[in-house]
Amino acid sequence: MRSAAVRSIEGTAPWCAATSVRGRSWLYPTVLGPADWTGDVSATAVDIARRRAVEDLGSFFRPTLAATMPDPSRIPGMESAVRSFCDALLAGTSMAVYGDYDVDGATSVALVVRYLAELGVDCQLYIPDRLKEGYGVSKLGLDRLADRGVRYVLVVDSGTNAVDELAHASSRNIGMIVLDHHEPGVAPVPGAVNPKCSSQSRSWDYLCSAGLVFLFLVGVNRELEQRGWFTDGAAIKPDLRRFLGLVALGTVADVVPLVGLNRAYVATGLGRMTDLTGMRALIEATDEHAFSVRSLGFVFGPCINAAGRIDDTSLGARLLITEDLDEAARLAQRLVEINRERQSLQQLAATAAVRAGVEGNVNASPVVVMDDPEWHPGIVGLTASRLRETFDRPAIVIGAGGKGSCRSVEGFDIGAAILAAKEAGILIAGGGHPMAAGFTVEESRIQELADFIGLRATDLIRPPAQVDLVVEVGRLTPLLSGELEPLAPFGSGNPQPRIAVVGGLVASVRELSGRHLKVMLRGPSGETEAILFDGVGTPFGESLRAAEGKRADLLGTVRIDNYGGIERAVLRPEDAMVSGLA
């Protein structure tokens, strides 16, 4: 359907400046010819999808597992892992699943434990203590499991680089397989099922561990059926669709690209969230009204994550596993309380870190590095996110025990930098993704780490910002926002469309609640409102203040505001072009 709401400006890029206040150029959206596809989707949404290199528009706008899910055996190492796991099942070997303390780890653990429960198989779960054991599989954890009689361990959401731990497991007479999605080091664990390890095909390297574990269980279901597990009536073949809510939660919370199979996982899994007793209890405990990408990412995910950050790391997984209504209600309420405590700790640390950054003139360095032995390790990643957003550069935050976390910006692979620091002997442990990483460092080597990462980031070139749509000031409307909805679910790899609102003046900039900035743009076609949350005192916020009375173009995403009962489209700005700003 052709949009009547958008009056796009085509031709030469209409920006009022050559470089944005964040030092980036903006790429004008390519003008496309007619699409070879018809459907009940606006032409605006179709054009954006095509510019994002979407080839199968039908599958994109109507994502299904049938169209996107591969045969699990196509993933390197999967067939061998499935056979090994089924051998252990058939032999009655005592099993444990060894996870991680974040949402991806909790959902991955819950998938395996719930699946085995449907088979009538008991399985121990083990999630390491963040403070005492750190990230990933450890010899201490393996020893504890061995002492409990466990002889087979499935490691999920970690373990790719645990070569020494694999040897230790063998010395304790424990079989061990790994399902993980983190970046491999120089010598990853032989046979680890991790699409990032493959030199031949990385077609599914965008999956989080929960998505990978689901494929593993598809393979296990098929293998057990072929071996006759379900033929004697002793066990019913599990319906894996009931677990898709877990996969959707892990996928959204781990901020992996919402493309291909991940897009189908989330689109399908959102409708299966009510299959999970724990998630229904969390809806009640949080007073959230619906399951959406937003609520999974910003309400439910943080609650499940909170215990792994500052309390009992197993609470989140236990909530996702339980079928007991009373236990689910108790666990959900406890997680909400822990999350409030986490929010308080985070706010204190973030405020102190931002203040120190401003006073220390961090803009002189390519990377923001902050450390404080009083900061709880469970909130350093969140504090790094705040620093990254405030100063618009990679941020590293180190708390008690030398536990650190990083968040990066487009154009700088922080995960690779942390792995390089580990291989250089600077770090005790470390690993992660291009945009986020974690590590442990001795206090005496913090400055060495800062210098090492800073040197790698010195020549950082920020990639241009891709603009998805250009509209005139006054023409950003709720109708336009509705036309973009078929592009959802939004997330990493499929972000909410970036809209450039152009052709106006900054009529006013005022503070809201002492934290946020409300910017009014005015042009020939009317006004557009923009709100920069937590923008007071930030470099970007101050640039917007300085733009008052000047011609400016804002780049951001649209949200619908119903304040006062009036529906309005409001821009959430992330960058600005300002004419004549010194």
C-alpha cells in the first residue's frame, strides 16, 4: 500500500551541515524503483527493508520457522554433540547443564532442563557465582559436579575457550560438550558447537545460545526418535514449540541481530510466552501488560538478569523452569525486588562515573575507562552502557575484584580488543562480542589495559549513519509510525528506522525533570517534538542547547506518546546536523 503520510525529500542530501555534532556523516537513503512484491505493507516499509538487503520480503514481513530454520546437522559439530548427548541419555548417565548468569544463559539452561523433564530425566543445573567464580565454566564448578556424581556436563552460553577446563573434566571422568556463541580465541575447545568457530560457514553466527540450544534440541528429538526412545510409550516426544518463548526472551535480551532465524524466533515466540508459568508470574509481579520486544528487553530481561548480577545466580533459571504457581510467584516477586536494588546501585555508580568523566575531560581519550573497587561487579556493564551513551565512545568500567565490562560504539570491535589483551597477558580472563565484553584484571594492570585498548581505538573511524527515511519538520505523525510497524520486531541487525527530520529551526530547548531535554523544531509544515532522555549535562545534550535558534536537522527514531490523551509522534534523537554551530 502506498503511503500518503510521508512527504519524503528526494534528490541531493538536504542536511544543513556536512558533519553532525557527533562527528559523523549521514547517508541519504537510496531511491529505489518499484518492488517486485505486493502485500499489505506500506511502500515506505518495503523500501526500508529492501535497502537493508532483505531479499525475501514475504518471509521478512511474515517470518516463520519453517522458512528460516536449518537442519541442525548443517551447523558444524552439532551432529556429533547430539549423538554424544543421546548416548549419555540412553546409558542413564548422571547429567548436569552448566550455564551462565545472564538471560541467555538462564534461558539456555531452562530449555535443556525443561526438555529433559518432559523425557522424565533428572538433570542438575549449575550456574557459577559471579563474584567467586566469574564468567564461564570453571574447574571449581566441575569439581563440585563431579563430587555430586555427575558424569556428563552440557555447557551452554560459555565454554568455547575452556580448553583447560575440558581437560580437567576428563580427569574427573566427566564427559563435556559445549554449545556457545561467544567469540573463539586462538585455540577453542575441539568440537565446540559454536557457529563463530567455523572457518567454512558462519551462516548462523548471529544466533544467541538459546537459539543454538533450540536447534540442538530439535536434533536430539529427531535422534531419540530414530533410536526408538518414543516407540514403547514410556515417553512422549516433546513439543518444542512450547519452548519458543524462552528462545525469544534469550534472543531479545542478548541483543543479537533480529534477522533470519532470530526474527522468526522472536515473532513466533512472543505468542508462546504464556506457555511459561514463570513469565506469567513476572507479568503479575511487574504489572507489565503485554509481552513485546520492548517488555522482554527492558522489563522482564532486566529482572531475570538482576539476580545474576547481585544475588543468587540461579533464581532467573529457576523461575523459567518451574511449573509450580506458588514458587513462580515467589521467585518473580523476589526478582523484581532484586532488580529495584540493582537499579539503585546502578544509578549511584553511573552518576559517579559520569561526573568523574566530565571532571576528568574523558573527551581527550578515545576510550572511557573508569574503575572503583566499591562498585559491585554486577552493575559495571550497565554503568559502561551509560558512559558509552553519555560520551559517545567505547567505555570500560571495572569494579570490585577487578571484574570489568565494556560497551562499544559502531566501528570498534571491543570483543576482539579484549581477547587481544587476554592473549597479550594483560587480563586474567576475558571475552565477548563486537559491542560488549567482560573480563577480569589485576588492579596493578588497569592502566596498562586502558593504554592497550586506547591505542587500538586511536584510529577509530565512526561509520556514517544510515538514514532510512527523510521527512520535513511537522510531518512526523502517528500514521507514519504505524506504517513502519511491519518492519518489527526491531533490535540489533534490524534497528528501528532512523528518521531524519529536516528543514526547520530549533524553536526551543527546555529541561524536563532536571534530566531530560525537550526540543521543539519548527518549519513551514508545522512542528516536531523531540525528547532526549537523560540528556542534561551530556555532550550531545549541550550541543542541542547550543542549537537553539539555529537551523537543525535531527536524526532519531519515532515513538508514540499518549500524554494528556493526545496521540503524538515524538522523535528520540541520536544525532543532529546544526547550521553554523561552532
